[in-house]
Amino acid sequence: MAVFLLAIGAACCLGLGFVLQQHAAQRAPRADLLRWRLLLDLMRMPEWLLGTGFMVSGLILSALALNKGEVSLVEPLLTTNLLFAMALSRVLTKQSLGRSGWAGVLLLGLGVTAFIVAGQPTGGGAPAGELRHWLVVGIVVGLTLLLVSLARRLPLLEEATLLALAAGLLYGLQDALTRTTTQRLDHQGLDAVLRSWQPYAVVAAGVVGLLLVQSAFEVAPLRMSLPALTAAQPLSGIACAVGFLGDRLRVTPGALAWQSAGLLAIVIGVIVIGRHPAMPGSVYDTLESIGAPPEQGPDGADEDEDEDEDEGAGGDEGEGPGGGTGPDRPGDPNPPRDEGG
């Protein structure tokens, strides 16, 4: 029971933190995308610091849960962070849950339940050796680099989704390495932990993942990034847990079928919830929903107009929002139109 309470508490803190961070990140300069300067600029925003405080609290609670339970048990429970994110977004946007929202909640809940009941995650298996550790870590890092490389060639909305996927892979790896670190701390002491590479990999994965997810939050609405992040993290974490932590799942045909169905339901539920109208679409929408005036840019224009210009002109020609890659992207197929010409 303690594992469940800790994991749900972590999910609550993470969900609230992600919403607050995204609201702040959309006000960051677009030129900071995927640059370390982005984090320095965000540190000046009280809303982002509050969201980061929630996120750090969530990470601490998830570490405690991972210390008491298997990664393959904790990871599905952490996907419920999207429910808490949606709850806060619903307060801000005043959107009712509706059929699609309840459908997403039901799918997510049933998926988590089906996976845990069918898989019956247990530990106790022999941890893999260093070579297998490095092999699994290398695969996850390689996939992350591939996603980031592909994201840089896509329009901003699609880029945000791939960056969030990459961050989710790193966060899943971070969770698995966190369990390795806490186990070593319990059995061998602090000195052994400081002499191993895993705790430093935990910090590196967390910092790089933070940069990726804040960049995703900066360039697109939350519904374009948070579902991808939430879906990728448990898949990566479970794969790492089975790959080198010795976690075990039932492997009978029936159990595997239910586990696959549960994971599929989790992914679909996450996507349905993430694309619900209650999830904020822009800073302007959120400010308008709580009765605040839109913030003014340095030239006196509203920020939502600046966002439209950043996403590329061409609205008069029937092009939908977010169709371009932004004026700062080389090779932009939708460059800003010269209004004077």
C-alpha cells in the first residue's frame, strides 16, 4: 500500500508541476529552444519555480516508491500524473470533462489495473552485469539522440511531440537507475554509491530530460507534449527494469495478452486525455479563462499575436495554425509575410 500511495502522490506533484512549467515556458524567448539558456531564463519566472518545486517533490516521492517497489509496478502508476494535470487545467480553462475526458480516464485506469494484475511485477531476479547495463543505457540514449535529431527537421508542433518522447525515454531510464542507486545505498552504503556511475547518470538524465521537456513546453500547447512524455516514460522504465534490474513479469500467453492490452489502453488513454479541450492550448487561452489581460510584448503587441507570427504567416491563405516551423528555423517553408509589400 505504501508503494501505491507514494507513486500516486508523485504523480499528483508531477502533473501539477508540468502544467505550471508549461505556462511559464511558453513565455520564454523562442531563440532559447534546446539551449541551456532556456533554463536560466525560466529560473527568473516564479510560476516556473513553483512548478519545478512540485516536480522535485514528485521525483522525491517516486524515488521513495521505487525504493520500496519494482519499477514495473511504479511506472504505470506514474502515468496518472496526466489526470492531475488535467484537473488543474480544467480549473484554469473551465472546461467540463465530457465523454472523451471520461473515456480517457477510464482507459487509463483500466490499463494500469490490467497491466499490474496480469503482470504481477516482482523483483528478486539477478541484476544484470555492467555490460548489459551499458547496452540498455546505450540503446535508450541512442533513441533519444535520434528523436532529437529528427525533431529539429520538423515543424514546431511535431517537434514538441518528439522532444517530449525523447524526454520520456530519459525519465524512464532515470527511474530505473534511481532504483539501482537506492538499492546500492541500502546494501552497500553511501561510499559505494558515490564510487558508482549510476547516480551521476541519474543527474545527467534528469538535467537533459528537463531541457528537452521545457523546450517541448515552449514551442507547443501542453496537449502536444505531455501525452507523449507520459506514454514514453513507463515503456522505457519497464524495459530498463526487465533489461538490467531483474524485474519479472508473468510470461504466460494469457498474461502477456493482458499486459499488452493494458499498455495499449494506457497509451490510448493518455493520448485521449492529453488532447481533451481542458488541456491548455496557449498562454493567451489560459489568461483569458482566469480573467487576466494578455501580456504585452516589447512592441506592445499581444503575445498571442507574436505566437501566431512565430508559427509562420499564411493564415489568409487558409493555412491552419502551427503549420510552419517559425521564422528562426532555417529552411522554414512558411516564412513571415511582409505586410508592407
